[in-house]
Amino acid sequence: MDAQGAGLEPAHFRARPLDSVIDLSSLQQRIGYQFKDASLARQALTHRSARAEHNERLEFLGDALLGFLMAEEAWNAWPDASEGDLTIMRAAVINRTVLSEVAVALDLGSLLELGAGEAKSGGRQRESVLSTAMEALIAAIYLDGGLDACREFVKTWFPAPGENFGEGGVHKDNKSRLQELMQSQRRALPGYEVLEIGGSGHEQQFRVKCMLAELKIATEGSGASRRAAEQMAAGRALAALEPEE
């Protein structure tokens, strides 16, 4: 049976040849982590349509790691929260939508190795493809650099558990307050965009824009993590809206 009959995509139909090397330098600069074993990063970015050694096993491990790290952070950050509240906080930041949003911020779509059919059908923008790659990348960082490196990456790029949790007297941060204000006014929710990442490793600095499209308001914030920069930008947006509150 030939490769096509076996359900495998022939090499000449692939988006990249099998022996291609994905340029990971821009990704490594963005995430502030240098892989010792670059093959782990490449596997994390390889979709099942491209070749047999794809990213789904890594996705399995990354899903478990992300769940643990978010549970750990929620446990430490909210000592008075109930088990049910902690579960809600964790679930709010490990769903497919959040995963794909982080993948877009990292521009993972442009680095994915896809089969030609998957690429032509919009695979680089597909939420399921991006979320799989994101969890696979988390696992690759863990396998390459250990739990501390993985934890630092997750804390830098993912929303904090409880960030949008405001029930029961829990403190509401700037992003939560801004989102609730827009919802109360029946306006589109705020959008956030990473404008610039400077420095490297532990010295990274993020510059982020917060956009309120309907109100034609855009503010910027900076910080040592994406989270911190988004919070600053949201706070400045709230300040700009004060006369309207």
C-alpha cells in the first residue's frame, strides 16, 4: 500500500518538506526561553497532517501541566476561596479560547508545520489547531527545562486564575472592572494586543495595547509580563472613561 492509500499525505503535498527546519529564533525570543533540545519545540509545532511525529502526545502532557499550574496558582492566590470557586477560576483560564488567544499573541500560527490541505483550509488560524500547539509547547518547555521554566512561561503569558472572578467580595482587578463596565453598557469587550517585547529571559518587558473599538479609545501599558502590561493598559482605559462612569 502506498503512502496515500495508507492515509498519509505524500511529501510533495506537504506545506513544508519533511526535512525542513522551522526557524524557532523569533519564538524563543518571544517566550524568553532557549530550548536545549530544539526537536521538542519543532514537534510541538507539528500538526498531525504534516507527519507521523506530531504534537498530540505533547498536547496530552501540556493539558495536565497547565491544569496543575493554574490550580497551584489559584490555591496560593486565593486562600479563602472554596473548592468550587477554585475550580471555576481554573476552568476560566485553561479553555480552548484562552489557549488560542495566547497562541495568536505568540504568532504560533505562522510557525506551524501543517499538511497542505490543512494549511489551505485555514489551519493556521483554527482555534483547535492553535490550542493543541499551545498545550504542546507548554509540555515541550517542561520536558526541556523543567517545571520552574514551564511555570514562568505560563505566568508570563496566561491570565491569572481569578482575574475575572468578582463574586463573593473577591477583589476585582482592572481588566475585570473594565470588562464588566463594557458589559453593563452593552458595548464590545476590550481587546488586547502585544505591541512589543523587549529584553530576554528574566529581563523581558512587554508593551500591550488595550482597545475599546466602539469608543475609539486605545491605551498602552508595560510590565515584566503580559498580564502586568494588560492590567496597566486596562487601568489607563478605566481612567480615560472616568468622566463617562
